[in-house]
Amino acid sequence: MFRVFKPDQTHKRVLTPLVRPGEGSAGKCAVRPGGSEKTSVELLRYSERGMINALSNDIRYSNEPVARLESFLSWCTFPFVRPAPTFNEINCAKLIVEQSFSDYGDPDLLILLDYVDATTRAVLAEAKVSTDTGAPRTIYDQWDDFLTFLDGDRSKSSSLFVQLYRKVRLIQQAHNLEQGFPPDMFARRWSLGNNRVVRNAATLLTGYRVDPWFLAIVPDPTEAVSAFFNDHLQHFDPEPYNLPQWDVTRWGFLSWPYLHQQVLGQPNNWPQVIRNLAWNQHQIYPIEPQPDAVPAQGFLLYQNQTVYVAVPSTTNCRIVPANQAGPRFPKSFLVPTLNLVAQGQPAAAGNRNDLRPLVGNAYQWTPPPAEDPRPPRRGSVPVPPQRVMILARGWETSQVRQVDAGNQPFGNSFHVFNHHLVRAENE
């Protein structure tokens, strides 16, 4: 655990360590004044755990740790609250890295804030990286894993959204450490256990439970995360899954690429973060040729055809053909951002809601005979055709339930491709 305070005479000794850990640059040893490379030790850290530790150290061992923490928190976006929370006038704080809370999981970073007006606040952060593979993981992969987990695949328990929801439940538990929650798919007991360190941390958290915020640190560009929050997370219906206290109002995000951009502008303030981002290049977020600008959601041209950019990105955008004829909704695709161009003569404005099903409406699910009706990484589906109601929609797939002749839902939910749904709906 790190404590950070505003610099004053009382805490001056605590704030001025003689040696800051990990000084130097990736690829070359640091040389101390009057010394040589043989007298230095460089500390490098791997993947998201390493980055959280580097971030915490740059904050804690700064000459102005509270100001540094306030800068970091100012980079975070909480899109569902207006006005957005501000993180200034902090008097002191505690940073706790990977503290176990037993069945509630281990937040990658727990930030406990004490303000000058004696109010308190908690930020519970979970971090994910893309991994250096041929198919870097995105926030949409994390969401797919979450939906697959809800459909019964317990191997997806490390999904970002499973972890964030467990922190929501942790805050609820912090209101009364002796209360119990009934077992469910997320935890068999919902217990803090008897470990004294865990119990001490939970007791400490009770003093910060009134004003909690939940932060996802992810590898996607800010524009793509913002679109996901607005188009997917905000409209998810927890009712079919029995998720007590599910409320994303206080959920926010920080993009690793955006963080990288910010720290590069302040190299003296964030030496360990910069050094470890360099060491973990391609692992934290994909480094690819960048377009001149990230397109906004809207209509562009791809291979001389008008398409709707549903999920913008610096690398690959998800697009939906805008003028595709036929009885079913159009199929979405991932295409290189660099291959999208503005229209010379803009087409008449279309309604993007015409490109995918509407939540609450019923549609005929009729997959083409040559295509697999079950989307990859999803649970089982009934035998088509079926009439289904939309519970939550994405740009590639939607979560649905079967409906009877009176459009009353029944059975378990499942996922279908949007382009397997017939457009004509019954509202």
C-alpha cells in the first residue's frame, strides 16, 4: 500500500525518498552520478500488473504525489454522469495494488481518496491489455467473454466486466461487512473469508463506500471505448440474468493509448510508466500504422460503397453496409481504418437504427441454411427458425429470447447474428 499526501512540513520526510526505484531507460542501464553501469539495477515490469505498479510508483515517489494522482484521475472518463466527477482538492490518498477481497476479486488498483473537506471517495480500477498476438484483444472481446460467462461458461470469469461487477458487489458488502449475499454464478459464497489482511482491507474500504467509482483501463482507442459504453454497456439489460445492484452509472474508462499520449507530454513526471510502456510495446496496446484521424461514427465510403462506421478505431473499424437490399439486416464487418474515405458527394442522411434491430422489438430469426446459426464464443441456441425479442443489441450480434404468438418472452436468452434477423418487426 502506498500513501500519498499533499507536500507540507509534516509529511516532507515521507515524500522525499533517497532513491526512486527503477530509474533508467528500457534497453540501457541507468548510470548514477560518479558511478558506472555496473553499479546500477534497473527494474522493468511486465504487462498490466507491471504497468499498474509503474503507475503507482510514479505517483507515490513524485515530489508532488497528490498533484500527480489528480493528473492521472483527470484522464479518466465517466460518461454517464453529468457533471462528471472532478478529482481535485485531494488532501491525501492510499493506493493499494491487487488487494484480495476473496470472492469479490482483487482490484488491480484501489484508490482511496480523502478530500480537504473531509469527504471520501473510492476508485476501483481493473486493467486489461491487448496481448501481443495476431488477434489483439479489445473491449468487445471482453464483453463477448462476459456475455458467454452469463450464458454459463465459467471459464470466462476473468472478463473485465465480471471483475467490475464483483467490485460493485464489494461496495455493497462494505455497507455491512456482516451481511450475506446468496450464491450465484459469480460467487459460490460471496464471502470475505477470515484472512486478517483481507478483513482489514474491507474494514478500511467501509470508510470510502459512499462515493465509489469503477474504472476500466483498456487497450482500445478512446473513441472506440466511448462508442462501446454508449452503444452497448449503457443499453445492456441485466434483468434476464438476475444481477443485483447492476448499475453502470458510475463506470468509466481510461485508454492505454490515451494514457501513453499524456505521459509522453510530461516525461519528467512519469519516467517509470514511459519506460515500461516502451518495454511492453505491442503487449499493452497494438502499435500499428495510424490514420491521419480516427473517423467518427457516421457514413463513409468503403470500396466505393456507402457504409456506416459503427465502431471507430485507429486500426480496424466495424462497418455496416448502408444500402444493402434484402429481407435481413445487413452484416457488419471489420475493415482497415486506412481504407475508409469520405464521400465526395455525401449521401442522404440515413437512420442508423435501420441498420440493426431495436431493443424490445420482436423479429423472425431465420439464418441462411449455409451459415452456422450460433455466433462464435457464444452459448447454445435453439433450432431455428424462431421468433425472438431483442434484449440487448450490438453491431454484430444481439442478445434475444424466444417469444410466443403474443410476443411474450420465454426460455433462456441466447445470441444471434443481426444479419440472421428479418427486418420486418412487430413492436
